[in-house]
Amino acid sequence: MYPKLEESTVEERREYIKTRYQCISDCDNCGICQIFHGSDPEVAFDDYIQGRAEYMDVLMRYL
């Protein structure tokens, strides 16, 4: 489960994104880069990490 904004710090949210969307250096089997249109997940989820938007709201931008 992702950290809720009101119950987590910026560092905890950043660590969650880094762990959840970790690059495995095998683009044919991963697809993370395609999901976020070539953006690093930390860049894509910056609004969530900084506490400006809920995780699911940011994720829905890319689905």
C-alpha cells in the first residue's frame, strides 16, 4: 500500500516511488518507461512526492 499524504513524509513517499518503480534495465520486459512516457517515475510522481496530489490521482494521469 502506498503512503498516504497525511501520514507520510516527502522522504517516505520518494522512497516508495523509487522502490515501486525501480528500473530493471530490461525494457522489453518491464514497461515502466512506456507507462510514464519516458519520464523518470520520480519526475512523474513529483506532485505526490511533494504532497500536492494523492498517489492515485497522479497515477491516473498515465493510465
